[in-house]
Amino acid sequence: MSYSIVEKRDMVHQVHLMKVLAPDVARAAKPGQFVIIRIDEQSERIPLTIADCNVTDGSVTIIFQEMGKTTKQLATLKGGEELQDFVGPLGTPSEIDKLGTVVLVGGGVGVAPSYPQAKAYKEAGNKVITIIGARSENLLILEEEMRAVSDELIVCTDDGTKGHHGFVTDVLQKLLQSGEHVDRVVAIGPPIMMRAVAGVTKPFGTQTIVSLNPIMIDGTGMCGGCRVSVDGKTKFACVDGPEFDAHKVDFNLLMNRLAVYRDEEGISMKRHECTCGGEQ
Ligand SMILES: Cc1cc2nc3c(=O)[nH]c(=O)nc-3n(C[C@H](O)[C@H](O)[C@H](O)COP(=O)(O)OP(=O)(O)OC[C@H]3O[C@@H](n4cnc5c(N)ncnc54)[C@H](O)[C@@H]3O)c2cc1C
Ligand code: FES
């Protein structure tokens, strides 16, 4: 079975949106879940979060950043082409309750997985404050979509080209210090950002959820590739997560394990550049 790409569009530099026809996934997907895709028989499997889905037309949206061989190859595909595998929805869905005030913090391409969560928390009757960040204005994604599902949206850029000049954690710290009662913080982005968010919220005792992105292979709890340590216990992010209590995650272990295959990833990328002549 193969899955048709119904739309592919470039969002910002090296970040792309792809809509794939997968009606079974669209029907079953809940916020916080992901798919594992394979481009063709020869490709590796990679996990990507379900950014949106449409039950009416059966499409599932993924938003991905070019990181290495597979995501760069994915970026070359166009509407009308096909993916070999599109397995999902995988992972435990987010627990979306009516809590009061929920702050969503999204960094870089992590804004994409934050979007279905912001939408769901809003629909559940929460006040939703969203803080999104990127290195620069031209790398910000989903600003208007996020604004539409948030009571308040704060934009941050590392270089000050838009919104707050600085990190999402500066804004979160100020918000918590201002006395705003926050019932839950949900942070999705690079591990270093999620670790920093956990550090900011801990002294305030604010419940904080992060969505972890370890290396995943089968996505079914069988291979152990996505092993993480939470509260000193081993968990498999593909089935026990990917969301966990940020204050209990061993982020250093996560970051070390993400770097384990860096040499092999570099070799694979070089081979890919040689075979496609570096053209995208
Ligand atoms: C649950 C989950 C959801 C994710 N959702 C998104 C998303 O919505 N958008 C997005 O852009 N990225 C997402 N990622 C990260 C994405 O899977 C990796 O960027 C991708 O696998 C990189 O593959 P590559 O061959 O292009 O790069 P490589 O050169 O192979 O690797 C670059 C880096 O990507 C990570 N990576 C590599 N292989 C895997 C793998 N099999 N599983 C996980 N991480 C890997 C490692 O940190 C590695 O150092 C998600 C990861 C997880 C675990
Ligand atoms: S990806 Fe294999 S156990 Fe989670």
C-alpha cells in the first residue's frame, strides 16, 4: 500500500508542510500522536508528529525540518507523488482537560506539534497563552494559525527581528513572575529548550509537560531505540510517551542518545549528496 501526497509546500527555509492521504490515520488521530513514515523500500523509518488532520478529505498534515538524509529526500517530493509507509497514529495521546490556563511553548519546528494541542486545549475551554520562538522572523511558522486558537500569542526571536528579542523562556519566566496563575505548561521544541523550560517552571511548581524526540525505529515498544529515563525509570517514548513530566526527564541522557549516530548520519548525508549531486 502507498500513500498519496496531496499537497507539499515550503513554509520557511528548510521547513515544509506535506498533506498525505491517509483516511484511517486522520479518523483515529488525537493531539500528541505521531506517524512513522518511509519514503520507499530503501528508506529508513522516521517519526513525524501529526500537525493536523481532516476527517472529511482523509488528509493528515506533517510539518518537517530538513535535518539529514531522509528529511532532505522527503523535501524533494511533490504533490502527486507517494510515500511507501505512513504508519499511525502512534504514541499516547495528550491528556487534554479543562484546567484553567494552559501555556503552550513552541520552539522552531516544535511550533507544528504545539498547534493541535493549542487547538484542543482551547476547545476544552481553557485560556490558552502561546509563546512561539524561532532564531529569526523568517523562520517563524504557523503564527496566524496559532493566533487563531490562542487567547494570547507572544512571538520571540533570538535576533530580535520580530516580537520579544530573546528566548521563549525569558517570556515564560516573566509571565510566571507576574503572578498569572498557570495550571499547565506544555513545551515542544529542541531538547535544550525543553530542558530550559523545565528549569524555569520548577521553582514555581507549575506542572510541565514535554514531548520527547528520541531516535525511534519501530515505534511499537519492541526495539528499545527510544529509551528515555523519567523519574529514574526506563520508558519507551513511542508507547509510554512521547509526552512526559518535564521535571522528571533526564534531558542529558536524551541529548547524549540523540548524538549516538552522528558519524553514521554524516556519512549517509554525504552519500545522499553524492548520488543526487547535492541538488534538492
Ligand atoms: C515522536 C517524534 C516526533 C517528531 N516530530 C517531528 C516533526 O513533527 N517535525 C520534524 O521536523 N521532526 C520531528 N521529529 C524529528 C525527526 O524524526 C528527525 O528530524 C528525523 O528523523 C531526522 O532524520 P534525517 O535522516 O533527516 O536526519 P539524520 O541525519 O538521520 O539525523 C539528524 C538528527 O535527527 C534525529 N534523528 C535521526 N533519526 C531519527 C529517528 N529515526 N527518530 C527520531 N529522531 C531521529 C537525531 O537527533 C539526529 O541527530 C520527531 C521525532 C520524534 C521522536
Ligand atoms: S521506537 Fe522502538 S521501542 Fe520505541
